[in-house]
Amino acid sequence: QLQLVQSGGGLIQPGGSLRLSCAASGFSLTEYEGGWFRQAPGKERELVGCITIDPPIFYYANSVKGRFNVSRDNAKNTVYLELNNVKSDDAGVYYCAIRQLGCHVDMNRWKYWGQGTQVTVSS
């Protein structure tokens, strides 16, 4: 069965770093764009980063550009989101998602979703 299983969330201090993982099973991630969305309390879910299939092309929201990094490991069938220089506004539930034919900012255009993982930013 097709699954996207997320891990790596947790508590982090402002300015710290964290890596989130999204491991696929039942299919190959190499044929899909990999997206990362963030949903803060009381706010809409927004695309923060995306990586296309090999060769990768990247998209980042302006709010995280230069701080977050999306990558993929084909051997592990996993997509990652690295959060660096974390701010309090980065807190929320992070979701990975996949689709085909390019990255898209509209969450309704994404086909499959991970279960989400909480990132808490606190000093």
C-alpha cells in the first residue's frame, strides 16, 4: 500500500536546526515532485519547499528562502526538509506531499500526504 511516513519533528530553540523526513513505501518517489507544507495554528496550510524529480529543481517560499533546504535520497526513497536558523513563526505542523508535473502552491493539487509532524520552537 502507498504510504508517506514522516519523522523528525520535535522541540527546537530559535536559531536551531532540524531535519524532517518523509519516507515513501509502496511506490517510487523518484517519479514525483516532493513538497513540504506548513500549517501554523489558526493559519492556512502553505507550501514552504518543493523539489522536482532528477535533475532536481527547487522552490522555496520567500519566508524560508535561504534557511530551509529540500533534498531527496533516491536510495532511501525519502524526501527531507532541513530547517535552519529557525524562527518562532516556523512552528506548526509540517506535512510532506507528492504530485506529478511540477511543484504547485495550491495544496489541493497534491495527490498524497504524510501524516504530519509537529515542530515546536521555544527557548
